[in-house]
Amino acid sequence: MIEGLLDQFGEGAVLAGAGALTGVLFGVMAQHSRFCLRAATVEVSTASLGPRLAIWLIAFCAAVLFVQGAIALNVLDVSASRQLSATGSMSGAIIGGLLFGSGMILARGCASRLLVLSATGNLRALITGLVLTLVAQASLRGVLSPLRENLSGLWLIEGGQGRNIMSYFGLTPLLLSVLAGIGLCLAVVLAQQRAVKGTQAFAAAGVGAAVALGWMLTYAVAQVSFEIVPIASVTFTGPSADTLMGLVNTSDLPLGFGVGLVPGVFIGAGAMALLTREAALERFGADTPMERYLIGAVFMGFGSMLAGGCAVGAGMSGGAIFALTAWVALFCMWLGAMVTHVILARVHDRRATLA
């Protein structure tokens, strides 16, 4: 089937279609489940195991279950993915993860959440996301790229076994699938205890399924294509930057997985918001100062390029294949977010006391 599609439409169009399909699924499920890493970190920083944490855990465990299950069944091989095969940066994962985590607290959402909220009419998210994308592009190929390269070069690790957590501990895809299944069951129990709707829990699992779908579709195309096709899955800062710059710089946008992914998420989230009547215009206000959002966008834009991915690209897609730098970046995102939230909460309380 895929061979026929490649012959008829070409590799770029097929990859863009795969990205769009993955994006629509992610957008629908993320919007309905309220999937958000920032919200989960806020709950943990206040010593609360709340509904947002339950939703994030369901999504993460589902992603690991589906991805590692596919690997165990020999229908997926991610060894050639950039997160595992290329040289990685531990310094980038640490510094970038901390910056990204801090930024998503300031901007009240990570890159994926901003894209989803933009589709529902949230103008704050739209403007913040555009600034994030521009900073990401500047960090990748522009004026900030020398700083990113210098920070990334502080601590490098070789690709292959050196970036694969499974090789360090002798873990197998089957074992990880079983552990992820257990984790998913526990997360569902937590969701029930925190009064999460059944449809939201199902949608959270759908977020994880979208991550697995991305890996499987790009792998399927790579298996039959005569060209080298990068095996990848859901991530946002890089594809958003490439899509925006492509639209600005050329009338003939090069097609690929990321080019289909970003509009797919927007369409999926927007359609779900319209269907559930949750779409509404939201603007900056006195309680939502623009400067705070823009600082957060800068932190996330630079941090994601330094860390090798955003909260979904590194945290979910990279985490599901147990790339070492992805797990380090995810841990640092949690740490940076929690510390930033605690600091902001204390500053707010101090101001309230003085007032």
C-alpha cells in the first residue's frame, strides 16, 4: 500500500500526509484530555497528585506501551532515529531542559499546549507560540546558533548504545511494555480517584497512541523508500520553525512529516473545540501580562533547540524509545518548572502580604 502511495504522490507528500494524520489524532486527543505537562508539574510542586498529573501519566505510559509493544512485535525499529543514533548532548539536555521547564511556567503552556490552545482561539497562546518558533529558528540556524552549539558541546555522548537507556540496564521491549501497562493501570486508577472523566482518560491514552503512530508511519515509509527517510514522531519546535520559515521564504514548501504534523494538530484541536463548544477568543489582560509570556517563549524556544526537543518531542517521543538525553531533558523540564512555580508563588504571596 505504502509503495503505491509513494509511486503515485511521492515521498514528501506521503510523509506530510502521515504527519497530518498523526497531528489530527494528537490535536483531538490533547484538546479533549487537557494534556499539559505544565499543569502536571504545578500539581506536583504543590504536593498534589491531581487530575492533570493523572492525565500526563496516562499519556506517557500509553506512549511507552504502544511504542515498546510495537518494537517487541518486530513491527517497529527505532535504532536509526536521531535520538538514539546521533551524537547527543548531555549539557544541552540539562541546560535546555531547565530553560524549557521554566519557560512553560512563565508562558502557561509548553509548545504543544500553545499550539492546541491557539486552535481554540487563545490569542495569547498564538502570539507566544509565534515568538517561541522564531527564537527556535534563531537558535537552530540564526544568531543564537553559536551559543547553542557552544553549550551543547560542553558534554557530548556518542550515539548508539551510549544514548540507549535500555542497554545500560539490560531492559527488553517486552519487559518495558509490561511495566508501562502496569503504570497505565495505576494512572487510570489515580484518574478515577481524581474525578477525571472517562472520555478524558481515553483521550490521554490517545495522545500516547499518536506518538506511537508517528514512529510507526515514518518507519513504514523509511522501509520502502529509495531515499533516506528520518524515523521520527511527534515534536513541535523544530517542525513549527521549519514550517513557518518555509512559508515565509519560499512559495514551494518542501513537504515532510513535520509540515503535515503542525497544521494537523491545529485542525484536530480546533475541530474538537468547535464540536464541544469550547472555542473562544482569549486575549492578554492584567492577570496575564504579555512580557511574562514572551520571556517564557524565549526560554522555551532556545531551550527546546538546546535540549533536542520540546516537552513532547523529547519528553514523550524520545522518552518512549528510552533515549538517555530525552529522559535527562524531561527530568530537567520537570525540575525547572517546579522550581519556577515555587519561586513565582512565593513572590506572589510576598506581594499580597505587603499589599
